[in-house]
Amino acid sequence: MKLDSKIPQGDISQKWTNHKDHLKLVAPNNRPKLDVIVVGTGLAGASAAASLGEMGYNVKAFCFQDSPRRAHSIAAQGGINAAKNYQNDGDSTYRLFYDTIKGGDYRAREANVHRLAEVSANIIDQCVAQGVPFARDYGGMLDNRSFGGVQVQRTFYAAGQTGQQLLLGAYSALSRQIGLGRVKMYNRHEMLDLVKVDGKARGIIARNLVTGELERHSAHAVIIASGGYGNVYFLSTNAMGSNVTAGWKIHKQGALFANPCYVQIHPTCIPVHGTNQSKLTLMSESLRNSGRIWVPKKKEDAEAIRAGKLKPTQIAEEDRDYYLERRYPAFGNLVPRDVASRAAKERCDEGYGIEANDTNEGVYLDFSTEIRNKGKEVAYAKGNHNPSEEEIIKLGKQWIEEKYGNLFEMYEKITDENPYETPMKIYPAVHYTMGGVWVDYNLQSTIPGCFVAGEANFSDHGANRLGASALMQGLADGYFVLPYTVSNYLADEIRTGKISTQSAEFDEAEKRVKDSIDKFLGNNGSKSVDHFHKRLGLIMWNKVGMARNEKGLKEAIEEIAALKEEFYKDVYVPGSADELNPELEKALRVADFIDLGQLMAMDALQRKESCGGHFREEYQDSEGETLRDDVNMSFVGAWEYMGFDITKENLHKEELKYEFIKIAARNYK
């Protein structure tokens, strides 16, 4: 199979414009004749469904939640990037493009990333027009803050709930189209297979999660916008319902799955506290703007803190190791996520961790310096040039509260510690997945008519995503890319007519789903779905996690194969198919996670280099930094499904060519 990425010719700054100018169109009077299915209603799915509905297409939108407002996009906290240069600090479209390529460790597709940077500014205007309450500065202008991996302030935000506000904006646009009858919304429905007719995507089989009924839905094009696969690790910052099933089902139907080993470990999460924990909580990366990350310089101090004999506030300044500032002075606490995460792991592995959990893993995120600095600034602004220590602290805390109040409140509710007084405890955790379904420049998979948007595709972030770029990509795909590229595809479908669901292809797809459900329900096993999911998660975290090596990856491939065999023999799923059955939902999803986990280990094994979120212990320099192999490894690894045995999958390579950026060693020092 030859991969055709369909990257337009010409200068990078003109590719998207010229490409749009030559795409085929569908006349307004023909759009109501065409049906589009959108699976997932987070930022990418909701914006795509709303945009295509506004254009006049008949859209069916599906989500497994009770409302699109429950999509995991709502959990994004820190902000959304855009190259508007409001701070006059040197930002530009090219700078955002460059930062994204560099942050992704030169493993992203150049043309897609430049398009993302181009449309970023339009996203902010779109969202402001929808009423998204972005933070504003004293003069009423939109405010910005910094995020990891950059030296400018380009992140627009709404306190610590940016994802929620953006999703409500997209949801309002979607609701308008639902009200006009252009979008039909299917809540509590889960896509369980893709239907192909003559090689083209022509519909889906969905299960009504309330009644258990299997439904057939046809369309001229299908868009998958179902998010990422971080829950393959069991513990992650993702919502517990987040899964890979929609993406994996189209993979089994012929869509290639690209770079599955590229997983982002977020550096600022609340540490694991016990074996019965079901998910992890993210503390926004925006906190790294104001917090300083440290561990004790002396191991005995770290041991005393873990034993409860010493408090972090009792550690003198000279006895604190601000290790990111020490190792990366140019970026300090704002290095990219993969760099910050590995640095935290290194300190904890050496015995300097501060959290009294099973692994002693945890570092401090300390706001005391920022509280003092901002307290002084505020006092001076009020005309008090000789403020007392008490007043400085009081004003500094007020400043922090205005900026991050809801995040601090959330942290205190979870940990019962006041982060204004005591440094936050943080540690890296699985967060975002850069890999996903392979798509070309038009966001179309290797299945004609099947498009993939947002975190579900692989296209924009390379081996590591910069903070605040997930929301940007989701909305860029839905609002500003798919309306053009899907229309280009649908222009050849005007004469197709309504697609019947009474066909052999729909019969076959529904039978596949029913057989899978019956198999689980008829399995007289003895162990719960979560039992297997947790075991998979431990294999993945320990051997395909923050650091990988050849021995561990080979073991993971074999262990997951054995787990898969045991899962199908011994999993117990109670209840029936014709009712609300969360255990059945989980079983179907975990089956896909097991296959995916094995593929992730295979992908990590063949990628003999360290880059971004993929850190192979064999490939590092004397200072523990990543060693890329730009000669042999500058490609997208796209896997083709070959049947039940995942080890038989075929690897296809899309060569990455950099014409407008010079590849260099990534340096944040």
C-alpha cells in the first residue's frame, strides 16, 4: 500500500490557500441531498457537525454521553494557542508553526502543522463571536499566558476551564443546527462498527446504550472525532468513558493506525494515591507559568518529608533543587511536557521523590515566589511602595486566586491541602495521544469517505504535543478544514442517492457486532472487565510508559498476547444485551484496548530512537536527553490490520520531508 498524503505543491505559506481554491464544491441546493455521520461531539465533532449543518448537509451526530456537553474536551483547563501576537513579543504564524514542529521533535507533517498555525487566529475570532468568555486584561483586550515549549505568550484562556467554555460555544452552534433540523443528535449511542459498500464508508452500526438495540445508520461520508486512547493505561487524566473503539473499528476495516507509541505524559498531575484509584486528575500546565518545580537537594530531607517528619515549607531555599531551572535555564519551568515529565521521573528514580505513596513518586509545584512577586507588584500599583510582608502575601494570594482560583480549589478538595500555603504535589501521568488513525492532508483515512478529526487522528503533533494545542487542533479541523475537504469528497456523491441500510454489507456489519456481544455475554468467566483492564494498564505503564527498552517491549508484546487469551476465556460480563449494561460497554472497549496496547509496544519496538514522548533508554546522550535518528527514523509509522493476531500487522512508512524548517537537535537549555 502506497501512502498518498496529498500534500499540495508550492510554498508552505500558500499550500492551504491554493488547495482550498481548487477543491470541488457542492452547490447549496444539492447539500440537503447528502448525509454525513459524525461520531463524537467534543470540540472536533461538535464544530464539524455544526459547520456542516450550517452549510446545509443532513448530519447525524453520535455521542455515548447523555449530552455533547459531557465530552472530555470539557476537562481541558489551561488554554488554546493562536498566533495573534497580542503581546507584541515576536509571535507569528511561522513562530507557532516552528514551535509546534520543534516541540513535536521533528516528527510531524510539515504542511498540516503550518495550516494549523494559519487558521489558529480565526479560531479565536470564531469563539469570541460565540460568546466564549476569554480572560481579558485591564484594558479589556484578550489576555494571554505562556505554555511549555515556547518563549512567547500566545495562549488564550478562560480561567482554568477553557475547554468547558469552548465546548459550550461549539455546543451552542451545534444546538442551533439541531433546532433547525439540520443535525439529528443521537445521545447515549456508541458506534461499534463501520459499514463499507464498494470500498467506501457508507454508514455505521451503533448501539443504543439505554435499550441495547443495534441500529443501522447510512451516510455518504463518516467523520470519526472520538478522541484519544490514553485509557489503554487504565489510569490516565482522560474521562473514564474515553476509549479507542471508534478509531479501532475503522482500523479493522482498513484505516491505517499511525504512530500509536506516541503518548504524552503530562508533567503536572496529582500523584497516584492508591491501587483502587480509577483515574488521575490533571492540574493545568498554565500553573507552570507561576509555579516553580522542585525536590529537596538532600535525600534525607526527601525521606523525612515522605515519613511525615518534615514539611516542604521547612526546607530552606538553598536546600531546594529547582531541577528544571538548573537543567534548562533558557526555558526553565516552561520546557515541553515530555522534557518536564522525564526530568521529574529522573529525580524520583534517584530517590528524591516527596509523595508517601507506593512508589515515592511526586515533586513540588511551589507558588510562594510568585505570590511574593505579584504581591509586591500589586502593592506598588496601589501606591504602597513599602508594603508589609503580611500585605504582600495577602495581595499575592489574591492575584493567584484571580488567575487560577478554580484550579486551587479543585486541588484542595482532592488532597485536603491548601496550595496557597503548601506547595502542590505533582507527578507525570498519561494525558494525550499524538498517534491515531492515519489521514492525508484532507483528513481522510485510507478508507474513502471516512474522515478523522481531532485527537483521533495522528496529523499535527508529531512525537509530543505542545500545551494548549489540543483545543486548537480540534476546532481547526471542525470549523476550518473539514467543511472544505468533506465537501470536495461529497461533490462526487450528488448522484448517488439515498443509501439503503437494507444491504448485505449492513447485514454483515451488524452480525459482527452481535456476535461480539453474544460472545461476551455467553462467557462464563470469573473475573471482571476492570480486572483485565488494570492488568493491561500495569503492563503498559511499566513497559510502554515514560521510558521504554527493547527487553521490556518484547515482554509487553508477549504478556499482552497472554492477557488477551485469558481475557476472552475468563472475563465475566453480567446482564443482557437488551438493557443498559455498562459492563458490556467496558468489555467491548477493553477488547480494543488490548489489541491497541500490543500494537503500541510493537510500534515502540521498531522505532529505534528517542523522540518526544517516545523515550527508548538505549537512545539517549550522556545528559539523559533524547537521541533522534533523523536518517532512518524520519517517517510516520502507519500500521495495517491483518486479523485477530496483532503481531501480524504490516507497517507502512510515510517519509517526512522538511522543506521549510531545518531539522536540528532540540535544545531548551
